[in-house]
Amino acid sequence: MKCHYIYTEEDGKVLIPGCMGTAARGMEYCTCRSEVSFAQFERKQYNDTVRKLRAEIKELEKENNYLNRTIKKLLKTNRHEQTN
Ligand SMILES: [Zn+2]
């Protein structure tokens, strides 16, 4: 397993070491990925996170629309009952 980050609700960004370099001295000393630089790794992580968050926002917007429709429906029903 290569070094990677996980994102948790409690602690935010958490580094999971996959090599001795990172475990002992930090991500700058990672020896897992000679093909990808530290900066490239950070950027990839960043882009992945942005993509994940965008998908999450889309889901929340869908839910929000659904809830708004439900509220409107309930208000309409409620008003109807009050006038009768
Ligand atoms: Zn590593």
C-alpha cells in the first residue's frame, strides 16, 4: 500500500503512511512513488477531493429540491385543510 490521505469528519485530512520514509519523517520523505512527485501527488489528491465534494454537493442539491417540493406539497395540503 502506498502512502495516501484519507478524509474523516472528525480530523479532516489524515495521512496514512505506506513506507518507512513517511512513517518516520513525513510525506516529504516518501519512497513509494518515484514516478509521481510530491507536488503531483498533492495535486491529484486535491483534484480527487474536489471531484468527490462536487458529487456530494450535487446529491445534496437533489435532496434539497426533493425536500422543498415536499414542504410545498405539505403547505398546500395544510392551507387547503385550514380553509375548509
Ligand atoms: Zn510512501
